Amino acid sequence: MVLPVDEPTLETVVKHKDRLEAHATVPFLPYERLLVGLDKRRTIEAARRSGIPHPRTLFTEDVEPRTAADALGLPIVVKPRRESANGETVVCNSIDELERTVHRTVREQGPAIFQEFIPHGGERGVYTLYNDDGALAGLTVQKRLRSNPPEGGSSTYRETVDDPALVSLADEFLTGLDWRGLAMVEFRIDARTGEPKLMEINPRLWGSLALSVYAGVDFPYLLYRSASGETVEPDPRYVANVRARYLVGDALQALKRDDRTRAIRELLTPSPQPCCYDIESTRDPLPIAGHLAFALSAFGKESVGQNVRNVVDSTPIAMRSSHE
């Protein structure tokens, strides 16, 4: 089985799926179908067709920044259509900032999208694996507790929760797309209404994979069984109220917060619920040693924090948890 774990590698592998599958299984949809998760414009257009709630969205290919601001209001969010190592989401509070951000994003990342700003009422993701017959073989729901950077980024501390309504919404969307394989559907809860709004589909293994494994759903092993031709019986069960922390990223977000003293106190306070770590393990210390060495080697080229996030996004380190 060939298992790409970051988005640029995933795209390259899936583009050449036909050539590779003469030698190994590539457990992902064909490229044209996978684009609904790789390209945020296609994600939003699919949500519109399906009636899935999402932020009001416009595209840089269609409208100028001032027109988008008039239609969506300020603040306005700018995102690259495609994920990359240096791509970022920017919340713009003025027309000048918006025009500068769009110019830079399009120049460096290609086409982008404008979205209305959704007041933060929480973020939740529905993590899934679909069999070749379209049955939902594995499932968890995670609530984000902290992120790096603090205003929004990769999760550093998160918890499994029960949310049947959100599962139904995500399943409706993915079933309508005739989905197969892995998918994480991310939602932000609109603080004004309590309604979940679709933010993206992640069509690969995710950075918070360890939490799903600790909660009883070993996605890498289920994917392996499915790719091997085994029938994986659908099982929606997982353990709720389990927490997992990416310790390095969680420390970095605490140092970046305005309320640093409170953030550090929160960081050092033991969890009242079962809590595990994405990478850190006294029984297996080499992953964190290599992780820290990489971050330190990048010092001076760009911020350590950004490099640490890149490592999380591009390394299948959480798969170590599958068989601990």
C-alpha cells in the first residue's frame, strides 16, 4: 500500500494512481473525485449543491477584493484554494489589508477564496473511513480545545465528543459525494446561531490521528484491512471524553497568547479526563527527539512554530500510536 500523508504528496500520488496500482494499492479516490477535498472552491460548490451550511463565499477569479468586502462585510477571511506548506488563512479587518493579502496570496499560492467571518463558537471535526461499498466503517468526532496559533491553526489539544447531529450532517454530505476511503469534515460553530458551518474536507490522514486511535478507532489499521480487500464491518462506536495533546505545539500556543500567564497555567494543569500525547512517550522517545531536531534545524529559516506545524502536517508520527 502506498500511503501519502501530506496534501502535495497525496495529489502527486493520486494523479499517477493508475501507474502505481500495477505494483501497490493506493487507497484513495481517483484524482478528479478527490479534488472536492483538495480544492476549497470545489468543496464550497459541492456544499452549495447539497444544501450543507457553509460560510458565504466568493472567489478571487470572479470578484475583486472591494466587491467581495461589499458583499460579505468586514472582517473577511482569505484562504488559498489549495493547501501548501506556507499557505495560511488570514482574517482581514480593512480594505487595504484585504487587497494586500489577496495580492500576496494569489502571487504565492494561486487562486484564493473570500469567506465571511464566522464568530467562533467552537470547532469540531467528523473523522471517517468509508468502505468500498460506501458503508461508514470507522468514525470519531473531535472538539478542538486549543490551536497554534491561538486564533486558529493546527489543533494542539482536543477531545472526542458525542455529536450525532453533526455526524448525520457530515455523512449526508459525504454519502452524496459517493465517498470512499478517509475523510475529515471540519465545521466551525457559528456563535450567533449555534449552527455548524462547513469549513473544509480533509481527504487524508489528519494531524490529530492519535486521538482517534486512543479513542478506540485505529484508522491506519482499518485502512490497511480495507486496502487488502478485507471487508471491514461498519462500527460507529468510539470512546467519548478522551483528550490528546500535541505538547510542543501546545507550549508554543501558550507563549503566543495575550493572556500568557493564564495560558501557561492551563498548560500545566492536569486534565480532569483521560489524556494522552500525540508523540511523547517514555517507552518510545525517538519520535519526539527527531521531531525537535527537525524544528531546531529550521531555526533561522522561518519561525520554529511554523516548522513544527509543518512537521505535524507532513509526518505520520501519530501512526506510532496504532500498536502501542
